[in-house]
Amino acid sequence: MLVTFKCDAYADITLFGDIALRLLKMMGHSGTVPGAILAEDIPTTLDRLKRAIETEKWSAPAPPEPARDAQSEGEDDEDVALEYRALPLIELLSAAAKKNCNVMWQKT
């Protein structure tokens, strides 16, 4: 499943479903898709998301180094940290807060 976030102030953002649901819960939402955040709630939601990501960043254990052998040389299968996956959504929420517009999300 993919989840697309939309608002009038920013380009649509599409995330993998598991990441989107995790970020929605970090924002204080139930994780239901489809859903929406009213314009007046965006600043609080954005702040909550940033604090949750910062907390997780410092409390999560460092991932183990992957074993490299001749066969896997050249393969790029490293995980992307949640803080980087969240950046487009943080930018969307920031733009929505500046323009005072609602944010919606749905399955795509």
C-alpha cells in the first residue's frame, strides 16, 4: 500500500504504507487512511512529529553493520533512517502551516 499526502501549499507526497502509518501515529493520529488534519491543528501536529522523530533518533540503537562479501559487493540495500523518510512530510506540513491549509491523505 502507498499513502499520498496532499495540501494546496505543496506537491503531493507519496510514502510506503508502513512508513506513512508510523509517521501518522507519531503525529498523534490513529493511522486511519484516508484522513485529514485541519489547518489550525497543523502547527501542533508538526511539532509533535518533529519531537517524536528526534526522540526516536536518540533512543534507537544503531543498526548493525551489514556483512559484505564478494557476492554482495556493489549492492546498495542499506535502510534509510526514519528522520530522512519524514523530511518530505515535514516540508509539506511546514508549507501547509504557512499557507493555513488542510492536509489530507489517502491510499494510492
